[in-house]
Amino acid sequence: MPLVDRDDGRIRRPCTLPPMFYDDDADLNLLDGKTVAIIGYGSQGHAHSRNLKDSGVDVVVGLRPGSDSVAKASSHGLRVLDPAAAAAAAEIVMILVPDELHGAVWKSISDAIEPGNTVMVAHGFSVHYGTVTPPPDVDVSLVAPKGPGHLVRRTYTEGSGVPALVAVHQDASGNALAQALAYAKAIGATRAGVLETSFREETETDLFGEQAVLCGGLSALIEAGYETLVDAGYDPQLAYFECLHEMKLIVDLVYEKGLAGMRYSISNTAEYGDMTRGPRVVGDASREAMRAVLGEIQSGAFAREWIAENNAGQESFGRMREQQAGHKVEVVGKELRGHMDWIDASFDE
Ligand code: NAD
Ligand code: MG
Ligand code: MG
């Protein structure tokens, strides 16, 4: 049984922090005699498949015939079938294709899902916004690593793990949470800590984080800072170092020691400027924009827009991607990073 239920339209927080689940709270034996189908072999797919296999779980990877990933998964010692056959061979089906393809992939595998099976995702978008609609006689759960797939694999091989969120959307068996925790343990997540949430909370906070802070907010902040300096006549290479390169060094300090720890390491001049000027740059207007962005996520307006964009063939998505890749900060950055041979930009496994 879920310990907290926040799918009722309200977000309720107990007065104490909700429990974290660690290795001792999860039982790998719950996956004994079961086959897990991983549909897709990208960032998350390769990591889940390989970690599950190394944890002793029977894994089959579901890929379209002719996909480039078939050779890769096979070379990692994994059995590969087409998605429908993989789903038919498994009791637990984890969908790890891009969110915008979940609906199409679901159509191709749903006939192979039997009563008592489990459907899983690593992000709640498709289930929460209704592009995937499993029948009532299956469990539906989520294990969402809070980090890129390549780190899910690397940390597992190093003996640690990436923390994750777990949620149950549908508990037909009465055992959905325990099984999701076993899955989380098998990919290494319970080594770092797993937090129970709901599909709604995971989906909305994940979208908000990537839009307002981590990806959207960060990219816009870097570009705006860079353009402000360059437009005022300063050297573009200097502007790159100041607004982009140094970002990582500062974020590393924040990650390790929090904001106060970062402020301890910077000069008093920097700290005074930080506290008096930062809130002017990200002030009332930005907070209002953040609330509006969150509102579009909560109302489903963002999801409808993104689904429509995909139905239209991702035309404006592709155009924006191209435009962004040609931004001045990218051109100068490519040149400068070419001289920093200690930066390993390769994600290939
Ligand atoms: P990805 O783009 O890295 O990989 C997608 C894979 O799916 C590729 O191997 C592709 O070949 C395959 N694929 C595409 N169409 C297919 C089809 N019709 N049938 C079978 N396979 C197909 O995807 P990703 O970034 O790993 O995202 C997968 C899921 O994990 C998403 O729900 C995402 O929100 C979630 N997630 C991703 C991350 C991350 O680090 N990228 C983090 C947390 C959660
Ligand atoms: Mg996300
Ligand atoms: Mg400085």
C-alpha cells in the first residue's frame, strides 16, 4: 500500500519528512522468476537493462528491427526482441522510449500485456496526461532516477547509485509498491535513497524543474549574461568563461556544500554582489513567470502543446534546436572547449 496518496488533486505533506527507502527496505526476490522487458535502449534503457541483468534479473530488450541499438544491446549480452514480442515474454514492462513516443509504442505492445502484469515508466508524463492508458487489471508504477541514464549505469558499476522517485498509479496486485522498490534496488537506486511520490507530483515537479530552473532557466541565464557582456563591447571569449565555464565550478560548490558553502568560498565582494544583485536579476517578474509556467504544467496546457507539436512532426522543435545550436555562445564555446582536452564530452558506452 502506498504510504502517501497525493493523486487526489491535493498535495499533502506529513509533518515529518516522508520516508526514504534504502537497500534493506527492498526485496530483490520479488523479481525472481519474472522477466523484465525494457522497451528502448537509449540513455535510461541501456542503464536499466544492464543494471537489472547484473543484479541477476532476467531481462529482454524490446527494439524495432533495424534499430541501431540492436547491435549495441546484443553486444552487452542482452536478449533483443521486437517491442511486442518482448512485452509478451515479460511480466514487467518498462517503457523507456522518449515520452512523446509512449503513446505509439503503447499501441504496439498493449495487446501483449496480460492481467497481473506490471507496466512501468521512468517519468509520469504519458500516464499522467493520458497518452498511455493501461487496463485496470495491471499494476502501473514508476521508478524515476533523478539523474541522466549514463550516470545510472556508471554509479551502479562503481558500487553507488542515483537516487530515484517511486510511485504507484494503479495497484491491481496489492504489491505494486514493493515490486517497484525491488526494481529500484536492482538498478542501484536504493543505495542512494528512494522517495515515494505520486505520478502527478513526479510529472509536474520534473517538468517544472527542467523548464524553469535546470535546463530552460539555466540556458536562458547563461545566454542573457553572455549577450549582455558582448553587446556592451566585452571580449566574447571572456564572456564565455565568465557566464558559462565558471558556472560548473560554482555549481559544484553548491552541490557539495549548499549555497552558504559556495558563499564561503567566494570573495566577500562576490558574496555582497550576489546577495544584493541576484534577486534583482531573478526577481518578481521571474517568479511570476515561474508560477505561470507551473500553471501551464498543472492545467495540462504544456502537455497538449508538446503532443500537438509531435503530431505536427516536431517542425518548430527542430527549427528551435537548429537556432539554439548556432547561438554565439555555442560557437565560441566549441572553439574554447577544443583546447580543454581534460573535458570528456563522450557519452558513448
Ligand atoms: P532516449 O531518447 O535516450 O532513448 C530512446 C530509445 O528508444 C532509443 O534507443 C530509441 O532507439 C528507442 N526507440 C525509439 N522509438 C522506438 C520504438 N518505436 N520502439 C522501440 N524503441 C524505440 O530516451 P531517454 O532520455 O532514456 O528517455 C526514456 C524515458 O526515461 C522517458 O520517459 C524519460 O522522460 C525518462 N527519463 C529520462 C532521463 C534521462 O536521463 N534522459 C531521466 C529520467 C527519466
Ligand atoms: Mg524530465
Ligand atoms: Mg568571479
